[in-house]
Amino acid sequence: MQENLTFGQRLNGEPLHKAIQLKDIDTELRTALWNVIYSNLFQRFQIANHRNAFSDRAQKWYRDIWVFVLNRPLDEYPNDWQVAEALKDIMLQGLWTEPYQLIEDLYAKDIPRLVELETHTVDSFEKQVNFALRRYNSGYTLIDGLFVPITNQQELNELETLTVNTKVFNLQNIHTHIHSAFELLSQRPNPEYRKVMHESICMVEGICRLIEPSAQTLGEALNKIKNSNFNLPKTLNQAFEKIYGYTSSTDGIRHNLKLDDKNELDIEDARFFLIMCSAFTNYLIVKAHKAEII
């Protein structure tokens, strides 16, 4: 017997599974995402105000939202709750892309993180957004401030682990590549799959050249690692040498192809490369840390 079914589903009056929302966003999901924004950016500070703990920084954030997120004239700045109403209108009535874009814009101004620090939030803004996305079957996941079309939890774990590792070990170069990959994968209406794959292999190159600083390319770094005491399994090294060979070949991702080329790439190619390279980069980061290289 299936658990957690609604009354309507138990009586066969409602479908058991909602279609994944990739190019649409229904009222339930819009409302859930707005509730996350409202409870975090407005309701928390209303409560703080009643306790005489309202921060002047909240006023700055609201003005930043008005000017940089909503793109409204500063001299027309209203009161805080009119800012909330303007955001609500976009979340509930805007085009299907606009709620996602609004949340990304909030992250671009670093507002969710600052609010979490100010209010000592236990459940992060990102966690709450992703809970709403899963509950209402969105085809996207919020990660590193961007919505990416990946929902498989194991795949997400690798991406999330890598974003954390790059911050813990101060690997800014690698973080730049993975963030660029997220941007390119989530770009609408035309994701840049080839460039996603390029950024993915650059992550591997970044950690390999950190392990072998004298190497000028990924191929050279892999060769040096293979002949060193780094203890990288030979077959794994050979596998990535072949992948690097593909990316560098005339029909590989580092070469521009014509629009009518038979080797045109799609989302499954980009996702495979992104997840695979993220997993391998995580693996090498752990190895490098154990070897006291980072």
C-alpha cells in the first residue's frame, strides 16, 4: 500500500504522480516558493521588530531588492510591505521563468546568506526552496545560487560536495569552473552544453595541476600523477587520459562545430560530463588532502 496519499488520490480522483515541471510552474509551486521568500525575508524581521531587535541592515536589503532585483527607481522606494507585494506579484503572476530568475537575483545580491546570518536560521533558504521544488515536482534544483535541471539526489550530492570542498579548501579556480557550468546548464532558452562540458573538464585539470604544479596541461598532469607516488589507480588514470583525448580531438568539446554537425550535444552529454568530472574532482581533492598537498 502506498503511503502519504491525499484523500483524492486514495479515491482515484486525483493522479498519483504530477508531471515534472520543466517549462512551466503551477500555482502550488509558485505559492510554495513565495512562502519561502516571505517567511525568510519579511516575516522573520517583522517578528524581530516586535522584539525591538529590528536591524537597519534589513532596510538596506529591502532597498537593494527594490533597486537591483526589481529594477525600480530608488526615489520611488515605498514601504517594506510594498516591496513584498511587488515580489509576490512576480512570484504568483509572472512568466514561468520569472520566479526562478527572481530567486537567482536574490542570491546574486547575497541576500539569503546575509538573512540567515542575521536571524540565525536553522533551515537554510536553499534547503527550503529545494524542499518546495521536490514537493511540487519541479525539474530544477537550487545549488550555489542557480537553478540547474538536475533532480537525481546522488548526482546532486556530488555537485553539492564539490561546491563545499572548493570553499573548505579555498579552491577558487575550481569553484569558478563549476559555477560557470551551472550558469551555462541553466541558461535559457539555449543552454550551452558544449561549454558545460568544457568547464567540467577544466575542474579536473585544475585539481590535477594543483597536484602537479609543473604540468602545463591536463594530459601532462595525468601522466606525471601516474608516474608519481600519488597512488592513483592506473585504470582510472587511463580512463581520464582517454576522456582528455576526446575533449582535445578535432570533434571534441574544445573545438567549435557547425550547427548542422552530427555530433551536436544534448543535456545528457552535459550532465554526464558534469557529474563524472565533479565526482573525479572530489576524489582527487580528498586524495590531495590526505597527501597534505591542500
